[in-house]
Amino acid sequence: MLSNVFILLIGLILLVKGSDIFVSSASSIAKKLGVSEFIIGLTLVAIGTSIPELASSIAASLSHSSGIVIGNIVGSNIANIALIVGCAAIISVVKTESDMLKRDGYIMLFASTLFFLFAFDLQLSRTEAFILVLFYIAYIFFLFEDTAKYEGKFYFKEFITYFVKFKYVKSMNQRIRTGINNHNSGEEQENKKESIDIYKDLLILAFSGTAVIFGAKYFVEEAIFFAQFFQLPDTLIGVTLVAIGTSLPELMVTISAARKGYGNIAIGNVIGSNITNIFLVLGLSAFVFPLEITGLSIMLTIPFMIMISVVLLWFIHTHWEIRRVEGIALILLYVIFLLLLFSFGVAL
């Protein structure tokens, strides 16, 4: 028992310290590449902190444990918004911007709704999984499109058009040939120095990201051990302990970003992680092995995920910041969700 407690604490330390360094190096890379911190939060940071969900979900999928996979992803998305954004807003008022709502926020809501529609037949097939992964690929390349040509237009509508017309295939080919970061040819010496600095930052990012992932892994393993030791219902592990455990990287990264004043990374990380969890993590997991959807997911967890996403978008739109009172409201909603979850879980 003492060794399990020790490993649990080591996991938490790796999460906290690794996440702190991860945010700093991600911000540094953003500035050197000329990419906005918000975009970095949506892509690099979001994918990095979603790796625990990806690893645990694929492992569960290989074991044909659909409940753990669905519970992990839906529970993580709810925790990301209600718990993580709530904590960040209480620590510091989090500034937001219109792109969070007009583009990424609506895409997050669309991803949740699409998943709900796919889940109505109580399973997620490989075909549906493939569609989810395609949406993620399109979303990533859509982020790097020239935003000037979409100025004054409805971003979400443009994204759907971008997906349906397979424009991301052309974008992919262009990015492979030219690279995402286009520097002027006359700045070779300066670019060389910047490249060295970026490699250093990437190395730090890799090590800190590894610390976050291993920290989450050990924490989740020990949390499950204690859950089984105290004979907690296995059906609730996916939505509660596994979901919260794999959301710890997002929690630590977001709180660290909020404390340092990187509000764009804080919210971008949460929105990007939720999009990544559904399009990429859920897509890949269901592609490995088709997933079965439970009645608890259809009646409670997925609808609550959609509802809490709407609440977040509403808070973003009000005053273009998430205030402390709104952070408290999000945490209260998370407590209500847990109470409902245990009530429905025991009843089912």
C-alpha cells in the first residue's frame, strides 16, 4: 500500500513540474515560429496533453473495454470544461477572443453533437471512426489557412465546406513541400540561430511532455488500484477516475498557463483537447475495435457534455472573458454531474 501511495505522489509531481515546463517551451516555440499562442494551444499543447487519453483509450479498445474508452473521453471533455476552465477562471480572469467562439468553439460543439448522432445506434463503427479522424485532419490544416480570406465570414460554415470539398488534401501537400514556417530567404543566418533555439525548445518540450504522460499513466494506474481496493463500481471508473486522471495534464497545463497570464493557451488547450479527444482519440480507438455505447452514455454523459460545451461558449461570448463567478458556476455544474452520474450509475 505504501509503495502505491509513493508511485501516486511521484505521478503527481511529474504532472505538475512537467506541465509547467511544457507551457513555457510551447509559448517559446510559438513566438519563434511566428505562430499565435492560441494556435499552439489548439494543436501542439492540445495533442500533447491528449496523449494519456489516446494511450489509455487504445489500450482499453484492444481489451474490448468500450465502457472505459467512452467514459474516459466523455468524462475528460466534461472535466476539461467544468473542472479545468472553472479552476483556471478562479485563479485568474481568463481573457477570450472571438475566434474561440466563431471557429474552434463551434467545431468543438459540432464534434460533440456528431458523436451523439453516431452513438444513437449504441455503437461506433469503423466507418464512423474514419469520418471522425478525417475531420481532425481537416481541422488541423484549416487552422493554418490564411484567416484573411475568411474575414467577415462564418468560420464554421467555411470549415464544413473545407472538409466536404477535401481542400485539406491540397493544404497537406503544400505544407509537406514548403513547411509550416515560411521564412524569408535573406535571413538565413538569423534563421539558422532560430532553428538551433527551436530545436532546444523542442527537446525540452519532448522531455516535459514525456514527464506529463508518465505522470498521468502512473497516477491513473494507482487511482484504479485504490478504486478496486475500496470496491468502487467498475462501471464508473471510466467516467470518473480514468477521465479525471487522464485530464490531469490539461488541468496542470491550463492552471499553469492561467497563472502566467497565457489565457489564450489556457482556453485553447481545453477547446483543442476536447476536439482532439472526439475526432482523433475516439476515432482511432473505434477504428482499432468498434465501440459499444451504453445507455448511461446516451441518457446522461454525452448530453451533459454537449450542454456544458454550450455553457462554455456562452461564457466566452459574455464580455469576452471567463470571470471568477463563471468559474465557480462551472465547478458547481461538475459537482452536479458527479451526483447525477453516481445516482444513474447505481440505478443502471
